[in-house]
Amino acid sequence: MRIVLATLLAATAIATPLVAQQMPGSKDKAAITGGSYTVDANHTLVKWEVNHFGFSPLWGLFGQVTGTMQLDPKNPAASKVDVTIPVSKMVTGVPGFTAHLLRDGKDGGKPDFFGSAPADAKFVSTHVVVDADGDEAKVHGNLTLNGVTKPVTLDVDFYGAGKAPAQMGGKENVGFEAEATIKRSDFGLGYAVPLVSDEVELTIAAAFQK
């Protein structure tokens, strides 16, 4: 019993300073500073989701995103973003499913999806429309996926900004959450439509550092 109590007391002593700390980021737009930002690749993810045969949703993740953002809080409509998404690094948590998505076509034919050496995807903004409150925006741009370029609009919400703790580098951070819907068939990825939905819902956690 004494050992258990001592362990609990020690754990509480260790955890207390962490609990007492305030979040370094906040939804205060005044915390956003202008300038050039780079993608925080360790904390940026793109989730895609489709309807699988009407039975269940099916999703996967793109990570290891790279890119830049130009941000001016005094003129947010002039913001620009240019990001690259390595399709080859996609994960689903199901090895067989991932292998199918990245499998070459049979006998040299067209793959069902991306093939074993897919080109990186890329999104480059063309213009930004910010709402009256300044915390939501529609980011219009061009998405290049599977060698095809199409216009796509992201619905973006400001998530938070601030300076990271010194032990984490002390860099200025700003983050957003975005959503969009695209059609697979627009990018030459129409395999199994409509049994697997043509519409793909995208949810993006976008973190940037200055």
C-alpha cells in the first residue's frame, strides 16, 4: 500500500506542472503575425474519406506535407499557400488496402488507383475570400493530383496562433482546419464508382511555423 501511495504522489508531482501550464496557442487573431511560414510537417495531416458500398465510411491519411504560406493579418485576403503532399506516403492502417491503392496495373495496364510510384499532389492558392469576422475563409486554388489539375475550394477555419514553448523551439505558430469535397473521377481515379463514392471528403489539419 505504501508503495502504491508513493507512486501516486510521485506521478501527481510530475503531472502538476504540466496541468498548470496554459495553452501557448489561442483563437486570438491578434496573436497572428505576418510573414513567411513553412508547413509544420510533424503536425499537418490530410484525411480523405469515401462511402464504401453504402456500408461504412472508409478513410486514409496523407502526411509529411511540405510547403509555404505568406500571411498578412492586416490583409488576409492577400494570403498565399503552396503545399506539396507525397501520395506515396499515404497510410490507411490496413496494409492490404494501402497496397491496393499503391499497386501497379496488371500486365502493364492502368492501375486501379495511384500505382507504385505516384507523383506528389500539390495545392496552390489563387485567391482568398475572408469572412467579416476574419476567422473563416474560402481558399480557392488549383489541386494537382494523379497528374490532373483542377480548381478546388477549401473552407478554412482559423484554429489558433501563438509562440511555442522554449523547449519546443519557441517558434511562432499558426494553425487552421479546412474541409473540401472533390470527385475522384475528375482526377482519373474513378475505379469502382459508384460502389465506392466518387465524392471524397477532405479534412485538413494545417500547422505552420514562422
